[in-house]
Amino acid sequence: MTADPHAIATTEHSPVASLPHDARGGIGNPVLGMLLFITSEVMFFSGLFAAYFNARANFIDTDGVMRWPPQQFSHTLEILPLVGPATLILIVSSFTAQFAVWAIRRGDHTAFIRNMAVTVTLGIVFLVMQAIDYIELGHNGLTLTSGVFGTTYYTLTGFHGAHVFGGVIMLGVVLYRGMAGQFSAKHHDAVEAASLYWHFVDVVWILLFSLLYLVPGSGPA
Amino acid sequence: MATTALTPAAHGYRAGLYDWLTTTDHKKIGILYLVNSFIFFFLGGLLALGVRVELAQPGLQFVTDQTYNELFTMHATAMIFLFIIPILAGFGNYIVPLQIGAPDMAFPRINALSFWMLPLGGILLFMGFLTGGAAAAGWTSYSPLAQDRALSSTGYGQDLWIVAIVLIGTSSILGAINFLVTIFKMRAPGMTLFRMPIMVWTVTVTSVLVLMATPVITSALIMLFIDRNYGGSFFDPAVGGDSILYQNIFWFYSHPAVYIMVLPAMGMISEILPVFSRKPLFGYKAFVFATVGIGALGFSVWAHHMFTTGAVYLPFFSLMTFLIAVPTGVKMFNWIFTMWRGQLSLSTPLLFALGFLSMFLIGGINGAFSASVPVDFALHDTYWVVSHLHYVLFGGSVFGVMAGLYYWFPKMTGRMLNEGLGKVHFLLMFFGFNLTFFPMHQLGLAGMPRRIANYSSAAGWNDLNMAATIGGFLIAASMLPLLWNVFVSLRSGQPAGDDPWEGNTLEWATTSPPPPYNFDRLPEIRSERPVFDQRHGRIGH
């Protein structure tokens, strides 16, 4: 670390130069790599969602009637007090992640680090709230082994949680590198890539939350 | 002083070994891929010989039913996931950056990570034999068979199988991302998309297939793992699960995987046929669009593996399967008219490419039979299917791999392989292959089911099975001249020079083997044959 990154940031402070790109124009290799990785992640979750849709469309309850959710768990999944606020927290964290990206594109290190720190914190809070929710659900009798309803619920939310965990680590590394002064308005592909991943994790949760908590169930009550 | 600091003195064996273990050079990683793949090819081949020895005669002579199940499961798994898919990725690793004039892959360290996951996955897979029984539910691991602890494997084999395939799949996905970023971002100036060598195009389409399909099998295997180990109920009908769901998700990957296993081999012979016919590839753009077409159609045919389940819409999947024959047929015309009135030189790479052409044609024709629903109902799960898949994957991909090996070995090592030994290898493998797999057509038509260790001596299958077993040993014997050839050529082979075949593409514009940075200077790129243009100037056009 011989060059002062702040000096680079100020000399290249123009909206065009500060967009992430390589020497020949277009997006940088790490950003393209992350977009392709996200494509593969979309396909991974597609497999899990397919299993969920299949179970939801074909489920026959213990009384022989097609119904979703099963009668036993008709009031187990509740938006309040935990899951709704957790959802809001994750959505807000996507905004703060984007504020951090815009800040580093301007070369504004203080705003970048502040927003990134808030994002990481919100991510950790989401994970803690999910853990508390799992414990509550377990007390109410919903486990991985309680039929296909429980299996799909925990697998989908669990793998989403694992991706949030991965995202928190990724953003944590970006935050650490940012505090070490490794990013500038010109060189911050890792910030762009990590925030794209974070938005992806957020979108998956919005889909999951809508399916699990908002879309009304079917079959006789 | 600067040079001494930059070149750490390679102190013999240990420094060399350390260098290979830690390298991020795409060429060394490519060679590691090839060596690792060949090790598992020979292991998978031994397992296949086990299968053939047991089937040579009716009755159970050598193994139990359970061991037999382990043999064919591990044979297919090793050949598909640890040989064909990785060896094509290995050729891609070595050749693609050279052919597009790049100094390396886009992410060299991720490239090394992709490779090292493979031996790790392979070791985990084969650990099953040491922990009380390898996976035995077939490479498809259908549920509920794979869920039944007594049937699937007697030890930890089935779970090790799942972990290994997820690991190998992750390696493929990272490799695909690396290929796509390399191809889209690191081409030399002048190399437009329609000047890329066909090999690069096929690796591009293959990488898209890997990227879109492999994560789906990862999800299926994770669900299977949860069902087996944590009391989940994805695929168990008794608790609201659905066993057909597994087949749908599995084949959503595993049919595109067939094209993952053959497209790069098609790319390899599309490099070889023009060079050894002294003509450009006939219909370059048609070939590119046919490749893209196969990739796109490949995602809409998965349920032709599930016709007999009664749970899929037969007319749609049958029609789409027949449609795949169209772009494949286009390619056959590309290849045949490339050779038409060319100056053919029948050296080993061309022989293996011709082997690919003829054997893949048979595999395409007997495959089109099975696309017809009524025919498939009769042939499903018989030896006809075993014959079909081997004509495509062995007759196609493996012959393509061998063609590529004889073609690029001089570039990788600076030494030519011996032509005489190469021809012995080809003849033994060609006859052995047909003696093994052609009789399986008749066995299938005669009703012999796949995946059985024993059959009645009155069924009329005795002679054909004996012939297939003899053929299997011929294939094994054909590997001896190959190994001897590689061994002798590495020690004292004829020096290759930069461009022994008068090639077309950029890898022939650098030294053999290329320096770590690949190129000192590049020829001007005005077509898909820059080295040909450089050699012949405008006269060539």
C-alpha cells in the first residue's frame, strides 16, 4: 500500500470515469462473474421453489382433503411480531447497500463506510430474528420432520438464511477492505459485486415471504 | 538482478511438485484436469470390467447383487462426473485462452479451486468402498430407492455420493463462470464473436448449460440429503412427498448434461476436421447456430427419460426430442462437407474424429428411435438404452477426447505422439467398442433389462453377452498402446515445433509448450483462421 487511495479518488472524480468498467469499456470481470454466479443461484432456488409449488399444489391433508397449509399449521406462520419487521429490515439493508455503492462511486469514503456498516448490522439483525423465529416455531410444533409443509418451510428459509449469512460475510470483507482504504471511485468492483449479491438475497426473501405469508392458502378451513 | 528475483530456482523434484500443487496457470491446470480425469477413467473402466465379467455368463459367479449395484453405480458416476465432464473442461482450460489470444483465464485462483474440488470429490465418492459399501442406487439415484437405507447402500456410500456430486457440480459452476467471463471479456483485439474458433463457441454454450442446469441438480441432491438424514419428506409419498418430483428435477439437469458431455467434443473435432482436410469448416455460422439451438432445445426434453412414469405430457417431450435431431443433423452436414473434396491426411487425430462421426451417428439414430413414445415404452430400461447412451458418450465424447489428445498433445508437451501406436490404439478401441455395444441393441430388443446381475441361460442372451465382455477387454487393452505412447513420447518423442499440423487457430501461433504468458505477439485476426491467414496471406481466400 504505497499509493494513497484517497488521492486516486479525487483525481478521477467524474460521473463517467467512476462507473465500474474495464479498460475496453463494459462492466468489470468481477461484476460479470457475480452476475453469472447469481444466475446459477437463481436456478438453485428454482429447484427448491419447484419442490415447494409441487407440494403446495398436491398436498392432501390428514382428513383426505386437499388443503394448504395443513390444518395442523393453519395459524403457525405469523407475520407479527418477528417476520414482518425482519422483512422490512432486509429491504432497508438493500437500500443502505446501494447508498454505499453510490457513495464509493462518488469517492465519498465516509458515507460508503457508514452505509456499509449499517448494511452488515441489519443483515446480522435479520439472522438473529430468524433464529428466534425458528425457536418459536419449534415450540409450536413445526419442525423439519413435520411433513412436507415443515420440510419445505425450513429448507427454503434455511437456505435463504445461509445465503444471508454468506452475504454478511461478503459485505463484512468489503467493509474491512473499505476501512483499509482499498476502494476508490475508480476501483471498487468488489463493492458492486457484493451489493448485487445482497440485492439478489433480498429479492429471494421478498418472493419467499410473499409465498409463505401473504398468498392465501387453499382448501376448506 | 530482477530476473534472479523473478525466477525462483526450480530445485528439482520438490520445487516442481510444489509448483504443480499451487499453480494458477490455465495450461498447468488444464493438464492437471486431464491427468486427474484419466485416473478416474481407468478406475471407472475397471468397474465396467467388473460388470462385464459378471454378465459374461448367466448366473452369479463373482459378485453379490449388492456389489453389482455398487459396480454399475460407481462406474457411471465416475465416468460422467469425474471423467467426461472434467476432461472436456480440462481441454477447454488449456485451449480456450490460447485460441482467443488471452494470457490466462479471467479468475486464475478460482480456476485452481475448481480443479482441486475434483480429486477431493472423487476421493469422497470412492471412500464409500472403504466405509461399508459404495453408493448403489444407480447414477440416477431415484427416490425412494436412494432413500431406502437398506437398498441404496450398506454404509455411508450414498451420502458420500451426494456430497461428492454437489462438490463436483460446484466445481463445474465456478468453471463455467470463469469460461464465460474469459470468453466475453478477454478476447484479443479483432476476435469478434463470429471469428471465435468453434471450440470456443461450444465451450461457451456448454458453460451456459452448466450455469443454468447444474445448480438444479444441486438442489435435488440437497433435498435428497435432507430426506435421508434429517427426516425430510420431499420425495416420500408416505408423508406428502412426491417421488416423480425428484425425477423431474434430476433430469432437468441430467438431460442438458448430455449436451455438456458432448458439445465440447463436437468443438474439438470441428477444429480437427478442417485442419486434416485442408479446408475451412463448411458452414461456420450454421454450426454456431446449431450449437446454440442444441443448447436451447436441451432444456425442453428432460421428461423423455420419464415417458413410462405416466406423469409427463408425452406429445410435447417427444416432439422436442425429435427436434434436437435437426441442429445435430446440420452439424453432420457441416462435418461431412468439410471433408468433401478435401486433402484428407489419415493421421490419428482424424481417425478418432472419423470414429466420433460414425459412432455418434449411430448413437443419434438409435436415440431418435427412443424419442418415439410407443417405441420407448417397449425399450425403456432395456440394454437398448445402454447401447444408445454408450454410442453417444463413448462413441461420441470419448472418441472426441482421444482425437483432441492426439491433436493437442504436441502443443502441450512439445513432443509428437507416435503415429503407429496411435493407429493400433484407434483400431483396438474402435473394434472393441463396437463388439461391446453393438450386441446390446439386440439384447435390448430381446428384452434384457439393464441393471441386473444375473439372467436365465434360457433367455437367449448368452452369446451376445459373452461378445460384449470380450469387447470390453479389447477396449481395456486399447489403453495399453495409449499409455505406452504417452510414456515413450514424453521421454523421447519427435520434437513437435510450434505448428506440426499446419493449424488454423491461435494456439499454433505460439511455442510448444507455450510460455506462461502464452504470446509474445499475436497475428492479425481477420477471420476464424488467423494462423492460416498468416501462413498463406490473401492467396488462401
